[in-house]
Amino acid sequence: MLVAALSVTAASAADVAGLHHEEQGHGEAVVLIHGFSLDLRMWDPQVPALAGSHRVIRYDLRGHGRSAAAKAPYSGHGDLLALLDSLGVGRATVVGLSAGAVIATDFALEHPARVARLVLAAPGLGGFRTPPLPWMAPVFEAAAAGNGELAAGRWAATPIMALLRDAASTDAVRQMVMDNARLWTMQRLEQPLSPPAIGRLGEIAAPTLVVVGTADLPHIQQVAGMLAHGIAGARLVTIDGAGHLVNLDAPAEFNAVLLQFLTGSAACACEAPVN
């Protein structure tokens, strides 16, 4: 079950270049990048599991959570570089989910020496053309009308935001989406990586883990397969019955796979589906 965000007594919190971030634990750095319309609270189930052995850094993407909105063109991978530089982190394991996986992949391409390991969960991919999703039409209509609250409410009810195994966290996910309703009417200033990652996967040399739920959307599962085949040595894990927000829908399984990958455990089940 998704819990409330860690307090500053349990984790240090600060803003760097307008980006709000929190840290907990000591050891090798692990950076957690959330998905669109969510914020760093998305990783609540992972921080306690990781912080006993790692320095866990999570942050709100620009315009999300408590991070400032963009006032000029920027890139997600550029923001991540600035954050790591400010924290004195030379190399880190970079974990991204959905849109966060796009940033993680782009960062691995632009700054390969800064990535110790790469984890791409329910991944998006720069340059991939998402197929038409009819259930998105009402969301876009509300956004075009300037009604961010209505757009966010409709988005929260779409299949991509559904929790299929851990329904107890549904209200917390909806609250995050509603807290970030301003995104639907905000000017989009993020600049995509050029050329896009979809044609450059062979350049990624970092050990890579791809995680996807078997109940995720078909095009997300397609992207997961593309990443697993396109990145040399990448491992693909499927988690049975989990939806798009796989870290929230199946936190115990997700944490186990992530920790096995981080520690290089010989018992890692990364070669086979996780049921």
C-alpha cells in the first residue's frame, strides 16, 4: 500500500535549480525518476527497501510536485545532470518509470559515464509513436478547454493509472494526479533528445534491467521488448498481473527484483518472468 511521503526527519529534502529532491540512506547512489503527472511520492514503497544499503535520491520532475515550472526550454536529462552535479554524485544507478524511463534512457545516451546501472520500468521510449488511445480523447478535450482539474480527473480514471493488484493505493495515486493537475494546462518546454533514443539503443553499455507488468498496455509491453532486445545484455522481467504503475501495483516483487539487480545476486530471477 502506498504510504505518505517520508518526512524531512527521515530524509533530507532540498531544492536544486528549482528541482525538489529528497535523500535517504548511504552507499552507492540510486536515483528514482517518477512518471508523468505523479511526483516523488510514487516511490514511497521502494525507499525503505533501498535505503538500508544505498543512497536513495528521488526528485520531482520540472513542473511536478514541489519543483518549479519551466520558464525556458530544458531537457529532462539536463535536469538530472544538474541535480547529480549539485549533489556530488559521479555515477548512479538510474531508475525510471514510464516517462521517467524516457529520461533515464536519454541520460544513459548523453552521459554514459554517469550511469552505473539502468532500470527501465513500464517504459516509454523517445521516438516511439504511441498508437491512438480512444480513452485519451476526453482528457485532451478538457486540457484544450483549459480545465486542468477535469483533465487530471479523467486521466486518473484511465487504464494507464489503474492499480490492478493493489487497489488500496488507488486513492493515493488519484491524489498525486490531482495535485499535479496544473500540468495539463502548462506550456510544454521540454526538448526531446535528438536524434531520439529509439534508433540509438545499441549505444547503451550500462547493465540494464527492464521491468513490465503482464497487464500493462500492449504498446508499453512492445517498448519493453524493444529495449530488452536493443540494449546489449539487457534483462527483461515481467510481473504477473501488474499494470502500468508496476512499482505500486506489485511493490514486493518489484523491490525484490530491483535489489537483486543492484546487488548482482546470482539468485536474480531477471531472466524469467516473476509470478
